[in-house]
Amino acid sequence: MPVEEFNRLLDVTTLNEIEVAFMKEWRRRGKNKTAAMIARKRKRDELTDLDDEVEQLRKQKAGLRSKYEQLKTEIVTLKARSKAAEERVYQRYSRQSGVHVSRDSHVIHVDKSGKVLLGPRVSSQQMLLVK
């Protein structure tokens, strides 16, 4: 009930000061009780939303962890394949040229067209002398 209407009712009734004070206190407590219920409901709703968000983030974390493990395995596989391919290039060149080449003495380069080139490895000190 709006304040104006409540005050009008108090004015038209024949209540003494104690009864008016009691009615105002009774109305105040009722409003406070309603406000407290609304605040508790809002808090419950917020907690429910946070619980849902936590659950969603846990699922996302599990998915990311799974993807991370999958990618880690893929990296290991690709490194092994790369190393094996490198060794095949060194072996093929050694057989064709009759000169032994290895990772220690030569470096493999693939140009834009996909052509595989093999060149002597240059130390960082030799590179400084060239510059």
C-alpha cells in the first residue's frame, strides 16, 4: 500500500498515538521483510549464476587441457617425422654425391617452390666475418 494511502487511513481512523506508532512500525516491518526476501532471492540467483559459470569454465578448462595434450602429442609426432625426413635427405645426398654429409656439417633449406637445398653449415663466428 502506498504511503499516501496508508497515512490517509491513519488520519480517518480514531487511533491514539500508541496505536498509530504500532501501525507504522507494523507497516515498516512488513516492508523490511519483503525487501529482505527479495535480497535473499537475488543473492541465491547470483550464486546459482556463479555456480553455472564455474561449471562452464571447468568444462572449458577440461576441453583446453585435452586439446593441449593432443597438440603436445602431435608436436612429438611431427618432430619425429621431421627428423626422419632430415636423415633421409642426408643419406640420399651422401649416397648420390659419395661425400658424407650430416646435420653437423650441412644444413637443409626448403625454398618457396618446395625445392630442398643442402648447404654447408656456417658457424656464428664465420657469419660475423662475412658481414
